[in-house]
Amino acid sequence: MKNYVVNVNDMTVVYHKKPVLWDIDLQIPSGILMAIVGPNGAGKSTLIKAMLGLVKPVTGKVTFWGESYESQRKRIGYVPQRGSVDWDFPTDVLDVVTMGTYGQLGWIKRPGEKERELAIQAIEKVDMLPFANRQISQLSGGQQQRVFLARALVQDADIYFMDEPFQGVDAKTEKAIIKLLEELKNRGKTVVVVHHDLQTVPEYFDWVTLLNRVVIESGPVEKVFTDENLRKTYRSTSENLYRKRDVM
């Protein structure tokens, strides 16, 4: 049996008095590559943000290795949606990636040669070394996504949360990203990805969580990613919430 690195218990998130996530119970095992899948508005990004303390649940508890997020944050990496970032901020690729070392250094100590070398190695891994000194505003969408991945890689976390890393990237970048994710998994890391392309789930991932305000099912792709479960996931949100309350 796999060890659980994340436990979510009885978590509910409400926006403007409307439930975005309802009574979420979820366990994430160690060393998997997991997709979070569901329709638009299902709460996929909110689930990640709530686990990381970026959104405050009204009820529930989240632990990482049995401890709070705050006590384990150095072991946790996060790649937000590209559209949520101010890409006009005047900084270059190397500086952005070097920021990934701040969690280990703390905010008082400045990165030195060791940290910059780690950043350069991460940039090279995502095939962005020729762009190391380029302003991030001058990059394409796919290149910007690679920079964010490099920043996460340089953190050398044990679990990574990635919000739509394949969104708006070209086929070459998508292949490069999934190769990196597989390498992380092979190194014993846990990777959790908000994903929208149902066709690539069986090819890219070994674990899947089906979500539509409530957790429909979570587990190995070969067991969970079925036509019946997908129909349940993509039916109306109100029906899923009603069925969840009815079971309780």
C-alpha cells in the first residue's frame, strides 16, 4: 500500500455563499503522477489553492505527511496558471528561476553562486538556456510555462502542484513538460496536475481524481477513468451536490 503524502478531510470552500467545493475527502499517495479532471467551474484550481492555504476553506483540514502546510512548505512546489501572473514585470528568466531557491534560503539571505548555478541547470533542463537573460515579457506562452517549471524544479520539492501546465502550449512544449513530470515521478516525487484534456489522461497519468464540486472518484487511472465515472463527473453540478448531501 502506498503512503499518503496529502490528506484532505471534510473540506468545504464557499465563494459568495455558494459552495465551490463540498465535503472533500481526498488522499494523495506518494510517488504518483495524478491528474485532477472535471468540467469548467468544477473547483479544480480551487482545490489546489485550498490545499496550499491560498484559499481559506470554511471547514476541513489538510495535512502533508501528517503535518500542516506551513511546517512542510519547503517540501512543496507550486506552478500556478500562466494567466494569473504579471508577465510585464521587469525581470529576466534567470532571476525568475532563481526565486525558486528563496524557500530554502529564507527571504533575508540573498542567493549566491550556488543558487544561480542550480537555476541555470533547471533552465537548461527545460531547454531555455539561450533565453536565460531575456525579459519574461518577451517570451511566448510556451516559453513562459517552461520558465515556471524551471522555477519549481530548482526548489527540489517532494510534491509538486501544477495548475493547467499544458494550457496554451505547443505540441513540442507539451512533450517536454510531460517528460519532465515523468522524470520527477521516477525520482520518487509526487506530482498533482490540474488537467483538461481527457484524451491524454491514460497516456500521461497513473492516478486521477474526478471532480465536480465533490470528489466523484479518485484512484489508479485503469480503475477510475471509466465511461460511467466520466458521465457522473460531467453531469450537472447541482445533481452532484444533491447526491452528496443525500449520501450523508
